Amino acid sequence: MSAVHGRDTATVELNEKRPILRVRSLSKRYSLYSSPGHRLAKLVFGRLLKESLTYSALEDVNFELMPGEALAVIGRNGAGKSTLLQLLSGVLLPTTGSIEVSGRVAGLLELGSGFSPEFSGRENIFINGAILGLNEHQTRDRLDDIIAFAEIGDYIDQPVKTYSSGMFLRLAFSVAIHSDPNLLLVDEALTVGDVFFQQKCYKRLNELRARGMTVLLVTHSMADAAQFCNRGIVLSHGRIVFEGLAKESVEYYFHHEYETPTGQYRNSSQAEAHLPAPHAGQNLTANDAFNPFDLHSEEAVDLLSCKQVGTASVRARRLLITGRDDKPRRVFQQGEWVKVHVDFSIDEFLSVPVAGVQLINAKGVLVHGRNSLQFESAPPFGAHAGTRLHCIHEIKLDVDVGEYTLETGLADLPHELFKRRHVYSPLDIAPQLRLLCHVIGMAAISVIYRHEGSPCLFSHYGVADLPSQQQITLLSPVDTHHEGSIR
């Protein structure tokens, strides 16, 4: 997804107060035919045949983009994101509506299109430069910069068909940004490169945005959407269902498109007085526990529709993800606390209910997991049939920037074994744990860089932030006169 398409649509003088892109009532529909013969008959006989069924890939889309803005387009697969990019880049023609673009457009779309596999990378630079509106002289002036940014070495003179996807992306991206576009369209392209190249690309995009370039980014990375873009739209079944700040768009997507499509988005600004948030591992009784489900029932996720492994006697019913202020959210900065509220229904007696939570990154790596055995405080003993159990997990997100999914579960353990958990090894306890319920992939959250922080905005590198210290000592210069006598 990284080949270059472009077109020069400069029809008016660029103006910071005039939109770079204006989309009005944009729709794209496809006719559906039962067979190739049906399609041919429709072409021959036209209106004499019954109208064929239509599929609407995009319907009545409206938005504007100003110079220097970055718009994230997010949505589930099939929402219409790629169709929108193809319409904006001129690859497709709209069924209805209009697209007004001021300036040059460059796009990183499907991998392979726009590049000739038999030609070398150097030759393809000139080909794509022409597609993007550059003449031969302009491309030649920028050739060294394009090759240097791509960092593919001597492969620049080899046929493109010998390139890896990462090399292909490097060259395509380099050509696109060096064409000085006013509007850059990116369709998940940066996910092909390694992390170092992604960082290099985003650094360059920020530099170009500061000079007035506008970016439209289609991505499934909610961290990229919330961190890099200032605005966002959510597409669902070809329609814009939400438009606002990028972070708000990510929140909406998580609450509605990803988990609870029947819910109602609510941006509550009213002060909500409640009891102080409990400490991690603290267990409260039904009489003194604050239940955020009472205030935020619309944002709760119905876990009964999620995949659950275990017995039918215990079921996870509802989930709510909040900050420490108990207000629902799905986007957190590094180092913030997330609170995971889960309600279970219990239809059999449990000696000691053991509840746990897991945090899993986008690569499927278990980053964090903890259950009732690892906390000083003990869960309530003797849960009877018909009881509702409300569990609150608190996790400090000292983790890498990215997307994470959450899983939860509930098990039962004999009382005497739980009391002596400090002397038993995991191998002794595991066979005695009776798994009653485990919810797989129940929700997702996004972790982004801190907006402000000390000593810097990013706290660490890698999967997790481990306790560590550093000491640097400045030593006196080495006495070279006596260095040879040291044994």
C-alpha cells in the first residue's frame, strides 16, 4: 500500500484561509449483476431491463481541510476509507457529489500501482515525478534528495520487481514528499516500514505540515490517529458518523464502531460527584462501592455478546473502561492509570473468587497480567449463587505507545489454599484453580505520548517501563605519560 498516485489540480491561488480540500455530497455506488451476461444485457438494452441492485460504498460525505491540518479517517474494514482515497486521488470517479482541490495532490495508495516492475528505482522516480506533476528538470534537481531519503543504496539502479515491500515503500514515500504536495493522501502505507523509517516519515510529515502541507491519513492505528492528526472522521457503512478532534474520533470509534455500535455517544461535561477511586486491589462491599455503571450505562460494553470460555454458571455481563476519575475513555497517555470495571453474574457457590485482567499488545504479546492472588487485599470469601460481582482493575500504563486489547476472567480457589498463597508456587496453585469464565478480546484501548511531561514527553523505549536508574561520572583525563606502566 505504498505506490504513488498524484494529480496537479491547482486551479486557484493557495490561501491559508481557503480550504485545500472541499468535499460535498460525495457518493460512490456500484451496480450489482447476477452474471457477466446480465451486465452485457444491461449495457445493450439499457433502460429496457429492470434496474440492477446497487451497493453504496460511500454516501453523502461532506468535509473540508485547511492548509496544515492532518485528518485521520478511521473505521472498520469495508467502511469506505479506501474508496474515499481513490476518489480524492482521481483513481475513481464519484457517482454524485463534488471534490474541489487547491494545489498538488500526492497519494500513497495500493502497493505496486504506479510503479513499473521492470524499470529501475531511478527510472521509476522520473515516471512517478511526471505523474505527480514534476517536469524532468524538477525531478532531476530533487533526485539526490529522493534517493538519500529512501536509503535503499545500490538497489536504486535495480528493477523494482526485486524490491522488498519495505524498500518499495521507502522509495514511494520519498518521491511523494519531495514533489512538494499541498495535499498528501496516505492509506496505511507507513505500517509497511520498520519503526525507524516510520519515525523518520512522521518527523518529515510534521516538518511539511509546519510549512502548510495538508495530510489525510487512513489508518487502523488509533495511536497514530490520536497522536499525529488534529482532526478525525469516523466512517461506517460509507457514511460519516462522527467528525471532531482526532482524540474524540478515536473515542467514538472504540465506543461505537468497535464495541458497541448500538450505543449513544455522550460527551458529558457536568461534574459528577462520587466516592474516591479505590486503590489497586481494594475490594469493596455492595453497600459502600461506587458503581460507575449507574452513571455511564450508555458507554458500557455488553460482554454477553463477546466470546467467553468457561462454565455457564458464571458470565461476564458488562464492561466499562475509565480513567481514575471514573469517566469513560479509551485513549490514555503514557503513565496514566486505566480502570477496568467488570460485572460478573454468579450462579453457583464460589469459595474464593479470583478475578484477573490481561493487557495484550497489537502483536499478541501479553504485556501485563495480574489477578487476585497477586494483591495484598483479599477478595470477599463465599460468593453465593445469585450474587453479582463487581471487579475493578487499575493498571498504570507504563507501556509503549500503541493499541492494546483487554481480557478478563474469573476463577474459583479453595479457601485454605488462597490463605497460604504466599508459600505455594504457581505450579502448586494452577491445578487447583477452577476457571469459570474468560473473556477474549473484550475491548481495546490506545496509548499515546504524553502531551507534557518531565523530563521529556516519551518516558521509555520498548514494551514496558521498568524501574531503572542511571549514573554518569565524569572522569579526569587519562595521564598518558604513566599509562604504559599500568598492569
